[in-house]
Amino acid sequence: MDWEVEVEGDDQSSSYESIVSTVYDELAPVYERVFLRLSQYYRHVYNELYEVFRDYFDGVKIHSKVLDLGSGTGVWTMLLRKRGYHVVSLDISRASLIKCARSRRCSDPVQGDAVKLPFKDGYFDAVIAYGSVFNHIVKSEDAFREVSRVLSNGGYLLFDADNLICPDMAYEALLGGVSMMGFLKGLISGRGGHVGYWYGHGSEAIPLRFFTIKEILSILRSYGFEVVNLRGIHVVSNVIPSRIHQWSYGGITKLASVLYSLDDILGRHVPFKYMATTFLIISRKLGS
């Protein structure tokens, strides 16, 4: 039996969106095994995300209707539904949503693009966008605008975003993974944007957008959000380049485990949290 997945709001003729969709369609069968079980680096990220998730969704700070933006195969959707929330799961990858539906994690899967959400104004009480969702969207401002539109006044946006100005991006700039000009621009001016960080896909490539703290705070303010809390993930442990850390074993994992204890302390404090590889941000839409 094939599960029907509603297709809304996305023009799949767009080259960029099509490439992203194809990559995550291919990753769907193995995503959780690769990123949640095999990688110490990503397990640490997801543990940090879960700590904040549990605080907000178990603490009844959020009401009933939640949009899981960039839901993938539905890990966060499943956890939300177990807590009694009505969840709409939106992703650009059809294969991910089919897996989500077949596993009975998603009751309302919608294939779509975050820059053109197929929902009415103020429909959701909260939006969760875990997994560097906004980094995968070149026109990130359009996505933040849309999230603000579909979120009710006082509603929460919980998301993580990868930081341009941190030791790991300095490594990547030296190794050619990130545009050196883009990195230096962000370092000097505080402006981030699309800096040409690519994952190969055949003869294609996917741009990822990285943010400076100045930029992400400015975007949130411009679309009517206040920051409730901001913490850093991989604050000290990012002295280990992520391209090594993500798939390492043995001595590297032991060193990383020691550094994680420092991450947990320093990631809550200025200026250390602003040098983290990833920002974890809880924001709230101001009322009119």
C-alpha cells in the first residue's frame, strides 16, 4: 500500500529546490541510522535540541497546533504527537514524508517549500525547524517571513542555525569548503549570507547559507520576533574540525566527550555561545 502525500506550495521546476529534494529523497532510507546513530557529532547536536524541546513542549508553554518545518522522516513530529499536539509535517522531500507516513509518525504530511507555506495566517501556535533547516534555504528571509505569517501572535519558533563565524568555518575557509571572501566578509562586517558551501550531488552542488549572530538577530527582529533564549552547540568541541568530528572514532570521540562538558557550560554564556558551530534559538512572535 502506498501512502498518499499531499503536495502543496512548491514549484518543483526550480533547479535548487529540485536538487535539495533529490538529495534528501536519497537520504531518507538511511538518514536516522547515519546521523542519529553512527555520528557522535550529530547525536550531541540532537541531544541539545531535545533538551530545549522537552522544556518547551513538556512544560506546556506551547498550545496545540505545531508546524514541523523540514520534518524529514518525522522524528520530532513523532515526539510531538506522543505529547498530544496536532502536528503538520512539511518537507521538500517526498520520500522522507512517505517514510514518515508509513511509519505512522506523520498524520498530516505536506510536501512544500518553506518560502511559500500553504497555510492561512496565524494558524499555528508554534513552529519547530530542527536540523539546520534555514541553512538549507538560500532565500532564508522569505522563509522567516512565511513562518511569521503562519504563526499566531505570541507563538514560538524553535530552530537551530549554523554559524558562519566560528573555528569550524575558519577551517572550512582554509580548506575551500566555504568561500574565504564570504567568511572574511562575515568576520569583518557581521553580515553572512550565501557563502558557497557545497555538498556534491553528481555534477550538481547544493549551496548552504550560514549566518552571523548579527544577521540572524536582525532577520528575527525584522519579522516581528523577540529572542527568548539563545545557546551555542559545539562551543569548545569545534576546535575539532567537523569534517573529522562527524565521522570519527577512538581518540577523537573520547576528546570530544570531554569537551562536551565544557560546551554545556559555556554554550549558555556570552561571548562563548556566539562562537559556537550551531545556534539553538527560541524566539517568540510579538503581538500586534
